[in-house]
Amino acid sequence: LASPVAMAVSFISDRQAWVGTYSNGLIRLNLDTGDVQKVAESVLPLSKIKAQFLAPDGKLWLGGDGGLYVYDPRRQLSREIDLKNQLAAGASISSLTMDRAGDLWAGSALGLYRIRNVLHRDLAANYEVKVYRNERANTDSLGHDVVDCLLLDDVGRL
């Protein structure tokens, strides 16, 4: 893989997988032959990938040290999603999942992000982003700003 640290894997088929690495970006791996194809940094400028999510529409959502990106493998184009961070820690995305409504959720060192209605949208679309953080005066807010893992339960609750 040309990288000692694989952080995330998404299976495209029984024979193909996307591998997100922590030093060499995104790689397409042929599981039968072992052949690898690196996505160029000019196409996807995120080299330290920590999390990825393959959406039902075929787009790959990638997060890591450097922010959140959506990659369209068919068009070989990517786009950074503006999370409006003021601090570098917020740009470190550590987990991704999608709910039943088609909203993408991204956990980070600076809160939880919700990106609304991401399915079947053009890369140039304006994505609505909302951030959830710990608010001391609000007992319904997050208990802590660091969100390292995201899971949905059987009924679709985050």
C-alpha cells in the first residue's frame, strides 16, 4: 500500500476496496491481484485520512487531519466541505456515518458536524453544515467536544 498505516476501508465490491491511509491519502486496492491505484493529491488533497464513508450514491466521504472532503470516483473530482473552523483541532475528522435521512455526521476533536441531505448532490452544491458542541449552560448539549466514534442503532438513532 506504500503506507504503513491504513485507517479506513470501504468495500466497493468483493474484489475492490478504497483504503484511506494516514500518510499516503486514498488508495484503490484490487483484492485479487494486490494492485493499488493511488488517487493523486491534485484530485484529493487529503493525505492523512482517519475516517471514510461510502455513500449509497457512490460518493466517498473522507475525513482526517485536514478536514472533510467528498470524492466522486466516477468523475475523479473532490471538494472540501467548509466546516467553518476557527481552530486546527476542529479540522481533524475522526468518524463518519450517515443517517436514514441522508445526512452525514462527522465526529471531530471540536464537536459533531451534521451535513444535511448529501445524497445525489453535485459536488458544487452548497452543503448545509451544523455543529454541535458542549455548552456548559445547556444540559442537552454534548457531554464533551471530542467525538471519536459514531454509530447508528437499530432504529436509526445516533
